[in-house]
Amino acid sequence: MSPLSTPPVVIGAGLTGMVISDSLSRSKIHHVLLGHPPSAAPRLGESLDGVGSRELIRLFPEFQHFFFQKKHIVGLFGEYVMGIYLEPPPKIHRIANLALGIKLDDHLLHVDRMGFDSALYEHIRASTYCTPMDMQVESLEYDAIHDKIEYIRLSNGENLAPRFVYDCTNHIRLLGKALDIPVQFTSDVQRVVFTHYQANSNDSKFDNGEQWQHATNLLMLCADRDFLDGAAWAIPLGSYVSLGVSMPFRDNPLEDGEAIELVLQAFARRGLDIRKLYPHNSKIVAIPRQQYFNHKRAYGANWVLAGTTFGQAWFPTSSGFGAALIAAALAPEFLKRPEIAGPWYENYMRRITDAHTLFDTLFTNSCENITRDELQTLVDGLVTNNLERVLRNEQLRNNRLRRALAKAATEFVYRSKAGRNWGRIMQVDLHEQMAYVFNQVWRTW
């Protein structure tokens, strides 16, 4: 397998584990990948932020048939509609393009996770640098004095002495629990239910379809009119649409199918009839207990909490995929210069918390109490946070001048709140909301 007696070990073969494995293989680093292959079930993380979109295109152009352009973000919050048209203001576009060569309007994506994950797994397991093992971790031996993982015991009784450990177990938090790393839970407990609705054929006329088919569509559910509270989404992906809802865990007697039906009705009530184009339902997936969190530490002497294993944010931040790819970009650096890679990575991950807080403040409010100013703060903060993370990502490039320019641009975006006035807030009658945001607002944007 490897000339090294102690190869790096990637724990978890989900998205984060797979992209880290790919990054190590690209750097010709032999490693072990522990975990089950991806299943055929629907999964979360299909709408990407700027970092995730740019890195996905850069790293995996051969899988572009799984990518779909995201032109808009639509949010339906009570009597208000939030619209973010993903074409940046001219000043921001010129700064990014001239100084850094970044075209901010070309790289926002939805991704077919079922197709992409399956193809990526076959790609990484074919690498001579990757040794996949469909095994689970039974126990760890941890040297607290040196902050180092000495041994990993597998479910087959085998022991591994890892050079480095990338924990990609997400909400399982394998190292977080085993090493007793303090964790802060940043939301109430949620119950998440999601599924896919299929078009009549593989040709859903996506390229020339309705405008909502190019948008991440968000909906805040209100119990007085929708018969449940929660935050729902509809993410079109060519021949199917991803549909789901995150609901407060407390006192929720609805069956999974009943919750999905109420989400469909709620979108239709606002002018979006999803079943008109996507009439065929598929398997429903449920996460009975979901709670967002951040660990107090992200890395140690020979380990890192990678991507969404370090922390998870509200789904509308679209940050999970980007967090995985940032961890992957730094994976080789953790082996060479952990004292540099670690602090940079942890700082980046903590910036995602700012976007999470914006949505958590909103979703813990009630529909009737939401104000235009609150939504405008959300839009401005979300765009500024995304711009800042895109520019921080550029600081990883090998070109010294480009890194310096990216650092200066990051500081400018942060201090100037450059995301202001990128989106719009409108007060619209419920049944006209979807038609209004596309036909009246973006026609004259």
C-alpha cells in the first residue's frame, strides 16, 4: 500500500472523506479511507456557496454533468419575499475580476449529490494511493499529553498506527466525543425530512425551463396558514427536485409523508406548483434529531475535524460542500505544516458561524414578527459573508501576489460590508409571491 509505516487515515467515506482522499491522491500521498460506499438514498448539501461552486468546477470538471447553474436565491418569509440575483454589483465584479481573475457570476451551482457522490467514490477507489476499507472504528488510543492519536482499532480487530487522522464522521463526531472536545450547540433540536420528486422523463427541459428551476427556493413555514412551523427548500436538479423541511423537534406528531405533503401545499399556496413539472415522488429520508454545532477546537498534533465534522450550520448557508473542499485543499498541508494549516482552517470554519447565526435568528422568530429590516440584514450579511469566504479561499493559491491581493480584498469586503444592496426585499400577497419575484423584480433588475 505505502512505503510509510504509518499512513494517514481518513475516517468516513462521505463527501468530506472522499474529497480529502482525492486531494491526498493528487499529492501522491498513500492513505487509508475507512467507511461505507455512498448509498443511493437522497442526501443533503445540494445547493453550494461560492467556495464550494468554484472549487468543484476547478477540481472535478469531468463530473460537470452533475452540476446545474444556480442563478437566484428566493426566500419566502411570511408576507415578504427575499430575492438575491446572483449577478454581483458592477463595483464588486470589477474588483474581483481585475485584481484576482474571479468571475463571481459564473460559479454558483446546484449539484446532483447522488450521481456525483457515486461517481467520485469510483474515481477515488481506483487510485493506487487510496486503500479503501469498509470498516468501522471500534476504539482509539489517544496521547493527551502530546495531543496525538496513537492507534485506531477497527471492527475487524486490526490496529492502525496513523500518521495523521482526518475525522470526516460529520454529526457522529467520532474524535470530538472520544477526545472530549468541548462543543457548542448553536440551534434548537430539529427534525429533518426530505425526498426527491422526479420529472416525467430525464428530459425536464431544465436549460429552458421556468426561472425557479435555476434557483435555491427557501420557505419559512407558518403554522397558522401552513399547518406546521419550519424551514423548507426546493432545489431543482435537472430531472428531479430536492424537497425537504427542517422542523422544531418538540411536539411534532406528523408522519414524514404528511410533512412533505404540507410543504408541497405551502409552496403551491405561494404560486409554485412543484408537482406540475415533477409529479413522481421517491423515497423519503428522515433525520429524527438534528442540531447544529461547533467544536471549540478544530485540530491537534496529528488530527483534524474535517468539514462539517468540526461544525454544521443552517442549510440555507449552503456552506457544507465548501467546508468539505476547504478541508480537502488543506489536507496535504496538515501533513507538512499543521502549525500553519490548522489556525487558517479553524479561522475559516468559524466564519461560517456568522452566516449560521443570521438564519438561526430568523428561524427562531415567528412569521408575523419578521420585519423588512431584519430580512435586509440577513441578505446583506449572507452575501458579505460569502464574498469574504470566497476571497479567503483565494489566499490558498500558490501565487504570492494573488494571495496578497486576496487578503487585501477580504479585508475590504469585511470592513465595507460589500454585500449590501445585492438582494431585494418585497412585501407581496401570498399567492403572488413566486410570480412577482421572477416576473416583476428580476425583469427590471
